[in-house]
Amino acid sequence: MVVEQGDRLILITNDDGLYAAGLRTLLEIAEEFGKVVLISTMESMSGMSQALTVKNPIRVKLLEENEKHRIYTCNGTPTDSVKLAINQLTERMPDWLLSGINHGSNASVSVLYSGTMAAALEGCLYNIQSVGFSLNDFSSGADFTICKKYIRIILNSLTHNRLPEGVCLNVNIPSVPENEIRGIRVCRQAKGSWKEEFEKRKDPMGKTYYWLTGYFVNREPDATDTDEWALANNYVSIVPIQVDMTAHAFINELEKWFNNSK
Amino acid sequence: MVVEQGDRLILITNDDGLYAAGLRTLLEIAEEFGKVVLISTMESMSGMSQALTVKNPIRVKLLEENEKHRIYTCNGTPTDSVKLAINQLTERMPDWLLSGINHGSNASVSVLYSGTMAAALEGCLYNIQSVGFSLNDFSSGADFTICKKYIRIILNSLTHNRLPEGVCLNVNIPSVPENEIRGIRVCRQAKGSWKEEFEKRKDPMGKTYYWLTGYFVNREPDATDTDEWALANNYVSIVPIQVDMTAHAFINELEKWFNNSK
């Protein structure tokens, strides 16, 4: 079944808030591929992972509507936003869910904390073709124009390919001049972790508080098939990410632990 | 290397808050296996997933200290709590991280939203042996005594086995009388998803708001190797969960999408 461009319904969200430059760039490109429903929060929701709002009511507001798009804001997390949009705001199930463009990399284990990728995972739980995009630049002045070419390539490819059920894409784009980008690499998630360094401070009342800071350590810097290697070597990395978190390779071994207690 | 019981350092957290009955049951059992550092929030943090607190400072308070345990409370998410405890509160890297006992199942895709399992995943990012426990009963009056036998079996098994790097355990316990529990089953995460039904209401000012509700749909009810099947058939389910979310089986196919754009 071919979806005509004019018929394609695209849901967009992010975790950097409605006025993030990355979101505006993604909206501009997405409108070339279909009709857009965009939902985002007024404030940044970075690091929200797949959090849900269960103790507070969610409010939503239609901000803008024209032939190309409808723009909503709500007070929920990125995952709430996707659920609310699909269940209450779109006339039918969207064809695509695009999340981002995030200000900062979501490569390696950052996928576990990322609100951007949580929205994409939520999309594929609804069996929507879902992609999260991130630019490897945390700064508020990040230049998103270099993302456009590769996002177009990836979306073009989505027009005639289909992701399997329960799989979405984690796309990370290096922050270098466009002519230095060496192409696209399909990768696996690098092994690594964040090393935390809490900053301990005293408030004006003399009481201690902490700021969470930290830096990422790539535990396999020489492996050339990882997203971290691709980004560090000026490739656009694409990792297929799945909702099934089972460590299948360990099941047989684990069964031996409990053979006597069945 | 054998860790003596008296030397074993166990970090405990949960996402239901400090006064949850499930946390108290887990503390009681953990003290049989080592010295405990417990950190939890005053309020429930259900559905927080692996969210991080990046825009607000985190405060922590030592509430209780004796020979068996130290109990802290903090205002962060379960993931923040683990990071803060490991980096600021424990004298060395804990040997085990135990999370729960959650009030309600974290089987199937609930692992993606669960604060309980996020804490366990965070533990295994630090290469700590980590287990999340959940009882399949959301009610505040849930009876956690039936969990004790199986938690002891699992922790005993952890005293002489080792989880691979990047893998933790998701344990779900059926809420039935202990003599009806048929044993332990090592499983995979069932395919399923939450169907949302937002409840739309009007506030006293006449403005619309939504409550997130929903119910879980098991998309493979006949598969006998899943956690959902095990729970429904009165088995304790144990799923090994990994931090690597790569859909490895789809990498070759995905490479074909982009062969011409390299």
C-alpha cells in the first residue's frame, strides 16, 4: 500500500520544549512528507525517559492550525504527549512518529534516559513507524541546518521501507560542517556509561544540595560498529532500537540457577 | 571470590516511596544477606521510568542509622537515588542493588515505564548485581508476605552465581496464597502494550483536563515462555533484562535501506 504524501499523517514531538530550534527544523522537513500534528511542552523535558504523569491531570492547548499542521502544547512528559495525541488529538493513527531533533547526542546508553527516544519507543508500541533524531551539540546555538540532508534521506527511505513491529530508529547526527559528514552508518548501541560527579553546594540557609553532572565513558572506543564510533568519525549513526529488553542469550544459563526450585 | 554475608553491601530503593509496605518487606529480607543502605523518596514515583533530575537540585537526608542499615530519603527519581547513593552515600560500590517490592506488576513492556526496573538497570550500568521485584497487586493493602520465600530463593542464588555485565533481573510475583504459587519460571518479556483511555473532565472553571488511565493487552496470550503467561499461571516470573536495546536481528536488513547513500 502506497501512502500518498498528502495523506500521510505525521506526529511530531520532542523533549526540549516547543521553542527548541531542533523541533522547528524537524517540522519544516516533515511538512515536505505529509500533514503534521505537533505536540510539545512549553518547557524542556530532557532526561525524562519514558516517564508517565499518573498523579496529575494533563492539560492540552491548540496553539496553531493551518493546512500543513496543527500545533499543540501540553503539560505532560514526551511519552504522555504521544499517548494523548494518538488517543485524543489525531483523527486516526499517525503513519509516522518523528521525535527531536534533540539538542545533544542520544547515542549509546543515553537511549535509556532520553525523552526523545522514549517518544519514539512509545510510537512503535502503537506500531507506528517511529524515528528519534538528535544532533551531537548541547548548545542553545546549535546549527540544525546540517541535519536537513540526512533527515530527508532517512524519511525518503521510510516512504518505501517498513520497520518491523517493536523497532524504531535512533538517529544521531555529528555536529560538523555538512561537507565533513562522511555518510550514514547502521550501528549497534555502544557499551558505555555515565560517570557521575555530583556537585555539592550549600544553599543560603547553609543546607547541602546536589547538582547531577557527569560525563560519558565509551567502554569500547575501538569497536567500529557502534554509534559512538560513527559519531566520533563524522558519520550519521542509525541504531535500530527494540522494545523487547529481554537478554535472550542469557535465558538458558539463568534457568540453571533455579532448576532445583521449580 | 566469596563475599561474606557481613561484608555484603546492599543498596535498596523503590518507586513507591519510603513508607510503602513492599519496601519494608524487601529491607527485612535483605538484612539477612548483608548490610543495607536504603534510599527512597517521601512520595510515590511510579511511572518515572529512568527519568533524571537535571533542572533541580537534589537534597538528601539521613533518617535512621543502626548496625543493620542506613535509611536516606531524597527528592529525586529512583534513577537519581541510585546515582546519588553510589556516588555520595556508600563507602564503596554496593555488591547488590535491590529495587521494590513494587506495588503492581512490571511484566512485559511495563519495564519501559517502571521506576523500579529503571533503578535496577541503573545498578547494572554500574556493574552491580541488580534485581527488581514486583508483586502483581496494585492495592495499598497488598500482602507482601507471600513474596518472602521466593525473594530468599533468588537472593540465595545470587550469593553463588553472577549476572553478566549489562543484565539485571525483572522478578514478578503473583498475588495468590503462597501454597498456590507453582514455582519459578525464567521467561522472556511478553509482547503487549497499554491501551490508553484518557478520562476527559472539566475543572470548576469549566476547563478541560485529562487523566491518564489504561489497561494492558497481552498480544501473545498463548505463548507459554513469557512473563505474562507465568504470572497468569501462578508462577514467579524472572526475565533477564539488558541495557543494550539494539535490534541486532534487524541490522543487516536496515543496512540495505541506505546502501546508496554511503
